[in-house]
Amino acid sequence: MLKNKAKSIFFVLGLLCLILFCIRQWIVLTFGEIHILQILWHIEKAHALTGFDPHITLHFFLWMGLCCLLILLWFYLFYKRRVFCSRKADVFLSGLVSFSFVCLCCNIYTTFSFAELFKMQHAEYSEENDFILHNYAVPASEDVVFETKNNLIIIMLESFGTKLRASEDDSNCYIPHLESLYPRYQHHGQMINCKGTTWTIGALTSWFFGLPLKLPYGVDKNKYLTESFLPHAESIFDIMRENGYALSLFMGSSADFAGMRYLFKRGCFDIYDREYFAEQGKINEQNQSEWGVRDFFLYDELYQKYLEMRKQKAPFVLFMQTIDTHFPGYCSEEKRKYGDIRDSWLDADEMLYDFLVKMEPYIEQDNVTLLIFGDHTPMGKTLAANRKRSLFNLFAGKNVPQIPQSKLAQKINPMDIAPTILQAAGAKWDSSRFGLGISIFSEEKSFSETEGITGLDEKLLYYSKFYDKFF
């Protein structure tokens, strides 16, 4: 009886090895070595996440198909085996399975930063160590004064950094057109992701609220997609809406993906996404992509919307999210040079540059400011080469505030974008803070500078009872 139990245990152990290995490989090869909190967030939202790239879905099913084949082979070797038919073979096989399981668990523990999760969950809570409690600050809506109401175009560049690299030793420049604009427009070279902002919806949360995207204590309390993102936290777009701004979002994929529709509906954005363009009959073979529509089409739509809105008196924000540089990268066949994600970087460089050239007369004459930011560095196979690099950003417009010279030498993070957007719109209040963000146009040092990149990450990971109150 004991022998049969041991046999069953080792069979299940081998089964777990195969399943965990295939899942691990799919995640790493598709998204890179991401944090366990990001994985947990997506697992919890799996029932509501839609709009996946077919390539990612196909990749998943291929790995699961391989997993099934390996399981069948394992079953055959274990129960129908003719190769292992002696006691020594049984001992060897059992030892190999046990060793493989331990090594795989150690690898997963390290790869997905489980240590940080356990440290966060088992740390004894004290208000003294609650970084968000002591540093969160937002102005009351009535205390925010718009001396002028500048129109904004905000462009979120998917997976875009300043020094994009295909590998650690890659020294090529993949954004030559955009780098040529640095002398003409403002640019900050040290914007680094912090915890809770390293994927698109996390970055957007930081832009809206000046806060990272964290799982509250107890996964069931996380109601992002059934209510809204941080329903009890103040958003910069709440303030802008109250001050008469018309808000529009342009994106080539579905706004349902990762709950973006809920996030942007919170700001009362008019949403122009894949579903909208399909309903309007605007998607065709020339502009269609794996996600929905290509970025060149979005830039044209954004430009036409600007020409329409600039004739109106009401202030506005046009918010556009690109998608072509999402891993594994998408580029027209005739523009391909490398056959990988680098083609999409070169294409994105050219498309954004052409859009800025077309907008140049309006940038110089109109009351419009362009704010362009990368949401996070590239994922997938190039994640390791780009992880520690800075995010792309550009500030253009005659009314855009000046970035202090001292600030250019400091590290900043995506939470700092929240107050930066407000000030670029012409808002003033009694500080330059919003949430945990400190405006890039302020002399005050950001938390990335005062706490250090590693120190800030540790403080953001720490459980915050105060943060839970935003739900």
C-alpha cells in the first residue's frame, strides 16, 4: 500500500513539474520575468479580461498543447513503461523528479519575485512604516485654480524607452527621429518605473491617481472591474472634468482589455477604440492589426479630432494609446528590416515624428501642449536588456512649464506624471504634489530621488491600510 502511495506521489510531482514548467516558459517568453503581484492581478481578472492579441493566445495554446503531450509521455513512462522496469530505475526516476521539482520551484520563486510577496504579506503592519499614509497628498478640487486652461494631447507609447535595446550589448539607435527632437522640445532622461507601474494598466493608474496599482489586502477586495479603479481616490481627470474639460481616448485595441474602459469611464472619457472603429466601418485590410487597428490610423484620427476640437471654446484633453510596439511588435511587411520587435520601434519612431511635424504649426500657434510618455519598458525577450532603462518622454508647446535644470539630474517615476499633467493644463494649487507624485516641473525632489529606486520599491510593496481605503 505504501509503495502505491509513493508511486502516486511521484507521479503527481512529475505532473506538477511539467505543468509549472510550461506555464513558466509561456509567461517568461511572452511577457518576461514579471512580478508575482502582476501575475496575481491578471489571474484575478481573468474572467473579465478581453481583447488579447491572437499571437499571445496562440502561444499559450501551443505551450499547453506541448504540456499535454509531455503529460501523456510521462503517463506512459510511469504506468506503461518498459524503459524503467527495475528498482534502481525507480529510485533514479524518483530522485530525478524530486530534484527537478525543487529546482523548478526555486527558479519560479526567484524569477517572479515571490520573496517580495512573502515579505510584504508577513511584515507586521505599523502606521509608522506606512509610506503611502504619511506621504499621500491631493488638493481639494476647489483649491485647484486654472489661471489658463491649456488644451492637452497626451500620447502613451506602449512599451517604449529612451535607449531601446534588443540585447545587453546592442548599441544601435532605434529612435533616431525622436532623439533629434530633444534640442527642440523638453525631455527628461531619468524617468524610471517603480513597483505597481511596470505594466500598462499600472502605469495608467499612476497617471490618474499618483498612486501605484496594488492588490489590497485580501484579493477579493480588489473590485477594479466591477466598480472602478480606486473609487475613493481622487483623480486628476476628476478635477479636469469638473473644470469643463472634454476628455477623449483613442486606442487601437479594445478598451475592455485589463479594465481600461472602467478606468477611463471614471474620468468620463469619450472612448474611440476597436469596437467603435468597427461600428463606424473604419477598419480595413490596410489599417487592421492583430489587436484591432494600427497606430498610423490612430494618429490620423487623433489629428482630425484635434482640428475639430481646436475650433471650440471648451478646453479638451485628447488621450491616445499606441499598441504596435506591444510585444512581439507589429510592423508592415514592406517596412521590416530585422524581423522582430525592433521593426516596430523604428516604425513607431517615424510615425510619432511625422505626427509632431504635422502638429508643429499648431504647437507654435495654438494653446495646446503635447505630453508624450512611455508606459513601461519592453517586455518579452527584450525585458532583461531594457528593464533598468528610462522611459521615453517629450514635452512640447509654447505654454508648457519649464523643467528646472536641477530636476533633470534627478530620478523621477510614473506617479510624477499625475501632477505634471495638471500643471501642464494650467492648474495651480498650494503644492506640486498629487498622490505620491511630485510634478516634473517642480524643484522639489521626487520620491525616486529621495528614497532611491530600490528604497521606494520596498516602501510601495509594504502593505498599506491607508491604500485599502481607496476601495
